[in-house]
Amino acid sequence: MAPSSINSPLYPSFARVPLHFERGEGVRVWTNEGDEYLDFAAGIAVNALGHCHPKLIEALTEQAQTLWHVSNLFESPQQEKLARRLCENTFADRVFFTNSGTESMECAFKTARRYHYENGAPERVNIITFSGAFHGRSLAAITAGGNEKYMTGFGPATGGFVHLPFGDHEALKAAVDETTAAILIEPIQGEGGIRTVPHQCLRGLREMCDEHGILLIYDEVQCGAARTGKFFAHQWIEGAEPDIMAVAKGIGGGFPMGACLASEKVGTAMGPGTHGTTYGGNPLAMAVGNAVLDVVLEDGFMQSVQDKGIIFKQKLAALADSYPDLIEGVRGDGLIQGFKCRATNLDVVAAFREQNLLSVPAGDNVVRLMPPLIVSEDELSEAVDKMDAALSAMSSANLAKAG
């Protein structure tokens, strides 16, 4: 059992579930009491290759025996290798390595503003964001997200962010002016409730940015790293490439790692001294990051994610049809999917946990289901059976109350 917040020396910032996991393998984790759980939370879309993937263990162990940290004061062949591979497989020409998604977003904010500064438009500092977004927990990132729940009690909001309703095209047109530096959006909102931005909207944002000389920033911290069956979610859409993209979570396979990717014209604006990090791009992270790419860029890997995503969505849709009193519908693509609930999503997450299945709540009363990308079809079926049992128990309980 986890320590209570009263007796623990930890900040009481997390409402922790009283489970203590001590071992994991593939899609499964075990508690200190020996109970086995099917992990469809994956550390909130972090453990892209599951727990204790042998290739990642090998890469980390080998690197740990040679060099851990020297700082960014010196050349890093490991960074060069991983950055080149990221650029070869994306829109990007330049990469800055970080330790987290929040740090990647902070780098993206600074890069966008610095680009305009270097190009004679220092007044272009405002970044347009959308309701339901989540971009991290730093002061700037919570302001970018605009969720009052995360901002309360932390003093004045960081300036330079303009919040608009999700999907309000007229409000967006009216908001762009001579102070606008960039538009920031998640191709699939994770924390906001697995809300997918329509493809034509992302193309429209690209066209709008080109028309007004502003930058397009994608936050693919949660939906990237092959989770949709493409390396990054926006790659499903022709003509919608960003100028800057923040990534993290799955790209490190469980090791803390993130990156800010940028095009040549934008990335070169961040000259010496404009940004820095102590641990970002350390040899341990680079070794694991390269090992993750070895797996996800293998021929057939992303196709397998696509195939499993289709099967998963069909199974979830059938389950939703069976419990219309509890589930309104299914959202998402690939292996980032979820239920839009009629029941309280926290109750659904708890019911799944009672069946030894881990999931994650999200905004808009959604339950997120984000298994490791190496999940098998049999494991998808096993998870759906657990969901069926949980929802059946909830439905029966509701009928008993009504009776």
C-alpha cells in the first residue's frame, strides 16, 4: 500500500492510488503483494515499448558502463546521431534535447519568439492556444493550457498567450494580429479528452500561418512516437507540417527524455546562449532514445500499430454499444483511444482497476486507454474482457439502486 499523504515526506501534490508496483514486463505489472495488472496506462503514454524491453535494457546498461554525464559544454556524438534520425524521419532540421514534455514546450515558446526577434519583429510574442489543451506544468505551460484548475493559487498568469475555444474558426481569424508569433495545438488532445483535430483544420492552420508569416507549433508529447501508427500524428495529413514540434513521453520509452524539433529557418534563430539545459541530451537518454527508434522505425512496426488500433477501436465500439447507459462513444486513433463516458470517468477507471486493468482519466469525462505499442491482439482482447466485466458490474449496480 502507498503511504498516506499525512505520514509521507512527499509533497501531497498527487492523489495517489494505493497500489505499489515493483515489477513490470511487457504489458503487465505486478504489485509488491504479487497482484498482476494489465497496463493500459503505460505511465500516461510513456512506456511505448512496455516494461523492461530487452533492447532498452541492453542500451541503457551498456551506456551506463561508459559515460553518464559530461554536460552540453562538449560535443555529443550520441545527440548528433539521435537528432539526425529524428530529422530524417520528420519535417525538422534542428533538434534541442530536453528531459520532459514541459521543457520541450518551454523551448518551443522561446524558439517561436526568438525567430521573430531575429527577423525584425520583436513585437510578435503572443502564442494562440485552444481550450482543452494541456502543455505541461511550468508557469508558462499552465498559462498556455489555460485550465483554471491548474493556474489557481500561482499568482499572475504568464503573459503572451491568447486562449480560444476549440474549433472556433471565426475567433481564430479575429485573434491573429501583428503581435501573433505562433499558433500552438495538439493534433490529438490527450489530457483534454482524446479530442482529434480534423485533418482539414490542421491544413487550414498551416495555410493561415503561411499567410500571416507566423509559426505553427505542434505539441505531440502524448500523441507522437508512433502512437497513432505514424511516427507523429500530423504525418497522416499532407500539407500540415509544423515549424516547431515538442515531443517527449514515448520517445524515451520510459527514460526521461524530450525534444524540441524545428525547421532550419526557425531553429537557427536559437544561437549560442539563447537556451540551455544541464541534463538534456545526456548519454543515458540518448542511448535509450536511439534504441526506441531502432524498434519503432523497423519495417512493419507502425503498420502493426495501425492494424491493432483498428481492431481495438472495433472492440471498444462494440463495448460502448453494449453499455449505452455508461459509455457515450469511443475517441482516438491507433493506440491512443478512450471512452467518452456517461458515468463518471473516475468511477469507470476505478471499476477497470478492480478488474486489474490500468487506465487514465482525462478531461471531458473521458477514460484514456493507451497500452504499450507492443501489445498483442490477445492482450487487447483480454483488456476488453476486463472492461466488459467492469462495466457489467457497474450496470448491475445501477439497476440495483434503481430497483
